[in-house]
Amino acid sequence: MVDQVISNGRLFVANRGEIALRAIRAAQALGMEAVLGVSAADRDGLGARTADRVVVLGPAPARDSYLNADLIVHAARATGCTALHPGYGFLSERAELAQLCADEGIAFVGPTPESIRQVGDKLSARAMAKQARVPMTSGSDAVDDVAHALRIAEQIGYPVITKASAGGGGRGMVVARSAEELAAAFDQAVTTAREAFGDGTLFIERYVEVARHIEVQVVGDGKGGVVHFGERDCSIQRRYQKMIEEAPAAILSPDVRKRLHAAAVELLSSIDYRNAGTVEFLYDSASEEFFFMEVNARIQVEHPVSEAITGTDLVQAQIRLATGAMDGFEQDDIETQGHAIEARIIAEDSDRDFMPCPGRVTCWSPPVGPGVRVDSAMESGAMVPPYYDSMIAKLIVHGANREEAVDKLAKALDDFEIEGIATNIPLLKCIVAHPDFRTNSINTRWLETVLLPAFRARQGR
């Protein structure tokens, strides 16, 4: 039965692509109307045709549409929306958008502005984790200049990694194995961070050479109650960008898994965190130690694998929590079953240094079958615009165990037909067929140091 508070509501979706379509359908399933704010480039897309109403925010460039918080909230208010879903990317982790919604009496489908500020700045998040006694690597506060960076690195011990306090996605990250490498790269890292986030503040951490990237999906009720939906292994990465994600992280022992979940829950309970979020860790397989990395105060690209193993629609849960239609979850109600894997389908040419490949999709025939799910706003005849992130779909498979899930993923990739543009499907097939992936013997550097050299050699380059 649909809650009255939801069925009388209207959701404004401030995003594009598959996550916008996902939020639209989640709202409609709950009995809400869905209003989609689009740029001129997306006005004829599947999301626009699925929404109950469409508002063109502005021209194609994101700064004039999807990144204009004042314009978005004005559009939400003008269309009578009672809630706003930011998706991921764009303004999803900007406290400014959450605050504008609060000021206008619009329910923001995400954390409070205060929580976003607390966890959005990585130095603040590290201090919060330290207070909550969550394990961390050796690291610094803000670094003033090259000389300061060199002194800190000497204390920590090489190798070290620089990180941008104001953001992620690999921008501002430099691994240095000596003072010479750090001195040569530091100023450029500052510049990169400033250009990407408007803030060039860096800090330094000890670099874990052989690590896995493990994250815990959590949901908080805003009153100190936080539950987890298991963990994900996101170790298949290129330039710190995730390509394949799995749930659960099969490499973890039961004891480590339990401690990892407890650390994530404790951390976000300490700030009365509200709505969906993810706590990310580095995991050292040799020592079985894990170290806090950051908090993502939003729904993440890879959330479907957590949905697959728990049977929970996390986007619907987000909306219900934000609109007051649900108090929260009980941990005992959340059970996990089987193994799920997600592969990101990206419009890029792996043979041409991963160059983005915008253009018209002349054939779109996704795989189907038990345990196979495709999240996408693509269809035959659709345009992939050149203005935004080049991910066009997420392929999710669910099996009784990891071996079955890997087999399903391999078959689904074989069955996925896309014509008109280049995609990374050939590279994904190569990854899934590799013995290291089959045996789960990978780390965050595996793709770039092992797989890509072999893939390029196979392509004759």
C-alpha cells in the first residue's frame, strides 16, 4: 500500500541518464509524480519521455543546467515539487543544493547540509573517523607547499599519495615513491585539484601498494540509527575510476567483514547521518587490515549490486526516508543472498587511449535473462552527447555464488549488442576472461599493470 504522504507528493529529478530514469521510475512506483529537469541536449531522451513532466533547465553545458543549483531549486518550486532527488555526480554532494531545498521546504533526497559538509571535505572526514576510532593510514592535515609536503612525506615514509581535500575521482592524486617524484608533481596536483573543485588544498597519506577498494553501503535515519547493506569490492579501476564492482567482497573473512561493517555504522552514527551513503576503505589483503578512505554522501553508481544481494530497492528507500514515509531499517531485517557483479558500459574506444565516443546509437540490444539487469536510458536511435560523463549503461548480474555470477557476466557481455559508437565491452570481456579475475586475484593496480598491457599487446599496439 502506497503511503499517503508519498502519493500526494511530486519529485523533482535533478540529473540525467540512467540514474534520472531510475529515480523517475522509483517515484512513480511509490505513487508520486516525477518532474525531470533536463538540459537542451536531453529534452528528447527516454527519461524525458518517462517523466510526468519535463523542465528544460538550460543549454547543454552542465554549468548552465545540471550544475546551476539556484535554477534547479527554482524549477522544483515552480512545478510544485515536494522532494528533490540529486542522483549522483553533478550537485549530489553539494551542501549548497541541500540547503536551498531546506530553505524552500523541499525534502532533499540525501543527507542534511551539515552532514554533507562534514564528510565532503576529506580532512574533516578524516578527523571524524579518527574521533570514531576507525582505522586510518598515516596521514597529514592540509599541506601548505612543496617544502611542507616533503617534510610530511619523510615522516610518513614513502610511497605516499597526495589527495584533494575537496573532492575525489582521482583528481589531485599523485603517487610518489621518492622526494624527487613528490617535488616534481606537487604543484600540478594542486592546480588539478583547484581546477576540478575550486579548492587546491591537498593532504598526504601513506600509499598502500597492494590493496583492494572495499566500501560499505549504509542508510541512516538521521537520528543516530544506521544500518548497512553489506559491502562491495570495487578494485577493478583505471586511473582511480571504477569499472567493475561486486557484492559481497568475497576476499574478506567473516571476522574482517563484521569489523568493517561495524566501523562504517559507527562512523556515520556519530553524526546522525540521514539517507543513503557509502563508507570507503582500503583493504590490505596480506595483513587483513582496512583503512578509512572517505565517505560518499549520496547514492553511488554501483548501488545495484547491493540491491541484488539484499532484495532492497535503495532508491525507493531514499525517497521514503526523505519524505517521512519510513523511519528506517532494522539490521536484522536485512539479509544477503548470492553474489552480484556490475560492469560499467562506457562510450569510449579502448583501442584509442579510451577516447570518448559520442554519437548516435544505431542498434541497442541489451542482454536479458534470469539474474540479468541493465540500467540505462539508452535505446536505438538515441544520441550520446559529448558534454557529459561517457557511461551509458550498467550491466548487473546476480548468481548463487561468485563463479555463477562471473559466468553470467561473461555471457551477458557476449549478448550485449551496441552499434554506431565504440564502447568498452571488448575490454570488459578481456577482464572477465582473465584467470586473475576468475580466481579473484586482483587489486586496485591490477587493471593498469597486468590487464591493460596484455590487452594492448593483443590489439597489436
